[in-house]
Amino acid sequence: MSDLAALTAAVESGDHTGAAQATRAALDAGVDPKAVLDAMIGAMDVVGRKFQAGECFVPEMMVSARAMKAGTEIIEPILAESGVKPEYRAIVGTVEGDLHDIGKNLVGMMWKGGGLEVIDLGVNVPAARFVDAAREHDAHLVGVSALLTTTMPNMRAVVEAVRAADLSAKVAVGGAPVTPELAVQIDADGYADDAGAAVDLARDLLPR
Ligand code: B1M
């Protein structure tokens, strides 16, 4: 079995030790860190489809998420190695009511890799906390993630709170159920489909 296949299998089965070992083995073998990340994202997709089909349940999703984290913790410093002092600051968080953090963590990781300083507020973040943090850190960008159709509308409150506070920070949104149309409807400054696209979006939104 190739290292990437072993990694996929480890994330799917929730084997965090195996995921860490396979990640290290793939990197040692010279596999591109982005390909390693993509293998884990693909595995989480499989877990999500199984959950939807009633073939696995919340505990299985949790152990898979833990296995993916074991892999991403190894990749993060490599992706973040830019050696350049960050010119811009970004706040990231998962919207209020939502506990999913893997996608948000990846966006934060990729933004760091793209040269931004990133302040991660975690999950279940109320709109007022995004605003307080953006003000406190004089942030240029606020990134909001949502994974549930039920919490996605809470992103509107973040956009509104940022505008009401008269902050100049741009607001970027994303997450599996979020669409470019929704981003326009809630007056966000931009939408990105995945963590790679979030880097391009940040470059578009921030002045050079
Ligand atoms: Co949850 N869950 N979950 N879950 N979970 C989903 C999202 C779901 C689609 C599964 C399914 O039914 N197929 C479904 C939502 C259905 C819906 O709303 N329509 C669901 C559900 C229902 C639930 C619960 C309600 C289940 C329950 O309790 N009955 C519950 C809700 C808890 C809550 O939040 N209040 C719940 C709980 C959980 C766990 C805690 C067990 C666990 C999360 C653990 C964790 O995050 N630490 C979990 C997991 C793991 C998933 C799935 C399987 C995987 C999510 C994930 O991490 N994907 C998920 C199914 C799926 O998405 N396939 C599912 C990998 C990650 C890399 O992708 O987060 O989409 P994603 O991020 C992507 C892009 O979306 C984008 O970039 C990333 C990729 O590069 N992106 C951004 C994300 N944020 C961005 C921000 C940006 C730009 C891009 O700009 C700022």
C-alpha cells in the first residue's frame, strides 16, 4: 500500500497513530504536502458520505477528525514556512452554533503559509467576538467558516457586526454548504471553495 493510501485508510478508520505515521512516511518519501492534505480531505469526504448513508455515526466522525488532525499537525509547520514577516493579519473562526473546525483550521494553516498572521478564535464564535478580535488585532481580514445549513445564516450576523463596527477588515466566508450566491446575499467580501482558493481570495481582497 502506498503512503497516501495508508493515510487515507487511517483517516477513514480513525487511526490517529497510523495517520501520523503515514503522513511522516509520505513527506519523507518526498510527496508534496498539498497532496498529503488532499488525501486526508478525500478521506473525510468518504466519512461524510458514509454518515449521510447511515453507515457510520458521530463517534466514527470524531475519531476520523482526530486522525486527520494528527496528520495536519505534522504538515502545518511545513506549509507555514514562508520566512517572511506577515504584513497582514487575519482572524478566523467557525460561526456560532457550529463545532466543526477542520476546514477552518486548514484555511488558517493555508493563510499562514500564504504569509498572513492568523489569529484563530476556534469554534462556536459569536459575531461580537469576531468584531472584538478584529478590532483588538487591527485585522485586515475576517474569515468565517460554517459547516451546517443551520449555522450558515449566522455568518450574516458576522458581516453585519463588522460593518456596524465600521471596521475596514474584509470578510471572507466558506464551508461545505456555503455558496458564492450566499456570500453575495449576506454582503460578504468574498467566498472561497477550499483552503487553497482561500489563499487566492485573501490575495485578491488585500491590497498589494
Ligand atoms: Co458533522 N456534519 N455534525 N461532525 N460532519 C457534516 C458537516 C455533515 C455534512 C455530515 C453529513 O450529513 N453528510 C452534516 C451537516 C448536514 C447539513 O447541515 N446539511 C453534519 C452534521 C449533521 C453534524 C451534527 C448535527 C451531527 C449530530 O450531532 N447529529 C453535529 C453538529 C455539531 C455542531 O457543530 N453543533 C456534527 C458533529 C460532527 C463532529 C463533532 C462529530 C465532527 C467534527 C469534528 C471537528 O471538526 N473537529 C463532524 C465531522 C467530522 C463531519 C464531516 C464528516 C467532515 C467535516 C470535515 O471536517 N470535512 C462532515 C461531512 C463532510 O463535510 N463531508 C459533517 C473536511 C474539511 C477539510 O472540509 O470543513 O468542508 P470542510 O472545509 C473545506 C471547505 O468547506 C473550505 O475549505 C476546506 C477544504 O480545503 N472551507 C472554507 C471551510 N471553511 C472555510 C472558510 C473559508 C473558505 C473556505 O473562508 C473563511
